[in-house]
Amino acid sequence: MTETQFTPRVFSGIQPSGNLHLGNYLGALKRFVDMQQPDMETIYCMVDLHAITVWQDPKELAHSTRELCAGFIAAGLDPEKSILFNQSQVPEHAQLAWIFNCVARMGWMQRMTQWKDKAGKNQQNASLGLFAYPSLMAADILIYHATHVPVGDDQKQHLELTRDIAIKFNHDYGVDFFPITEPVIEGAATRVMSLRDGSKKMSKSDPSDMSRINMTDDADTIAKKIRKAKTDPEALPSELDGLDERPEARNLVNIYAALSDQTAEQVLTEFGGKQFGEFKPMLAELAVSKLSPISSEMARLMGEEAEIDRILAKGAEKARAIATPILQQTYEIVGMVGAKQG
């Protein structure tokens, strides 16, 4: 069996569950934009099928899907350079997921940390979709033969499962058909923490709005939240290990580094020895300059829903042009009669 050469292709998706925040931007959207390169095909998706593994209000889901699309574009994703669409408009995702449901093993799914966390002790009442979520995620990636996936730490296990499914499918059917996708994990702030508690991840579900910077916040709100962010009384260190046991300080330094395209070490070289009273205004100014244009553009785009729907439909057409032949080949490999028809 000769080794297949796969086209360099990036795929990633975000759930449209509302309230995009700074963590989504620095951990995902900014990196997506950076990966728009001439030598790499980029495919980005609003994974609305994943969203309904837990209950979603239909009107809110539709609004959140469009708002997420607006966020993608406002952050710098160009629908002419990247394929941008919502998952449910490309049925091949769900079709390949069924094949993968028959390849993946129950034990693999039961080991998933996210399943244990979300279902908890109430697993018998969790949806089957929540249990099978990683299989659909594998299909999202492999329906495009994606070679690279930018992921945060919380999704590394799911990508490892994607690799396991690809390896088992290729082995079971004696083919070299699905690529063994590589994770792309990089950046100073791939995991942005709460502005009120540096030991907790920034989250839309935190009851305190002051714990996060929403991508819809205006300039004054962004500056206010940074000014009021929790810190400690010590000056910033000059060396990185000086941030050990200082989670809030580390978080703010990482945010500054990510927004300014620097390393945390470079930030400390500039600000080491300074108090937060001097550092926070600089961070607020930087954050406002980077984020307020995004929130303004999101608001403008959300006033043109028909345009967003047109972009998503066009992106889905482009996505299906890649996905349909890959699904047909998968069906042929598995032995489905009529796979070439239609």
C-alpha cells in the first residue's frame, strides 16, 4: 500500500452557542485568520449539529450561528480565501459520522473527558448525540481529508480519537484513505482565563459578566473590565518563572502577549518591575485598539442577516464540492451499492 499525499488543508469549527468572548478570539479566531495562507486551504465551520447535543432554543441557535459567522468575518476571515459555512448545510458530515460510529468503539467514547464532565453522574439521561459527539467531530475533520486542526488543550483528546478512527478505518479496509491529522497547538494565550479568577477558564457561562470580555463589548466596556480585572499587589517580574503561583498576573501577561503578537517573555522584558497600575492601562489601550473594531463590524454585519445567510450558503456549496466525492469514495470502500450515483 503506497502512502497517499494529502493536500495541506486546515479544518476547525466552533459551536454557535452564543456570547463569543476574548478566549474564543485569542484561542481560535485569531489563529484561524493567521492560517489563511496561499499554501494552505482553510475550512472553518459553525458546528450547529454539535450544539444540539444539549438543548438549544431554536431562535437563539439561529441567531448565535449568524453572530458566530459575523465574528469570524469581523476577526479577519475572508470568505473568498477560506471556506466558511454552518455544518448542517453539508449533510456529508452526518453521513460520514454514521460510518465512524460503526468504526469507533464504545470504550473509546467512554474514556472521553468531555463526556464524563458534561454527562457527570447523570449519564443515563444525557443524549446519545453527546456520547457520539467525538465521532461527529472526527467526521467534520476527515470529510475534508484535513491534515491540520488548530485545537485548544480541551480538544486534544478528541483529535487523538479522530486519529484513532482514521487509523482503524484504514486498517480495517486495507486502504490509506484518511489522513492522520496533526494538531496545531500554539500561541501565548490558547487558554484565556477568567478576569476574576485566574485559575478558571474564561467562560460565557460564568455568572459575572466582568469575568470575560465579550466580542460584542464596546470600547468603554473593554477598558473598564481590564481596569477592574483581579490582580495581586506585586510588581510584574522580569522573568517568566516569576509568574508561578500568580495566575491572574500570568493571565494578563498572556493576553497582552497574544494581542500584540509577542511572547510572554518579551512582554516581561518590557514591563518587568512595573506595577499593575501602569500595566493595566497599556493592556486596556491595546485591547480596545484590537477588539473594538471587531465588535463594531460584528454589529454592522448582524444588521445584514441576508448577507450572512448568502455567505454561509456559498461556503456550504464550496464545502460540499470537497466533501461529496470523499463520502462517495468512503461508501465505495465500505461496500455501499450505488455510491457513485447521484
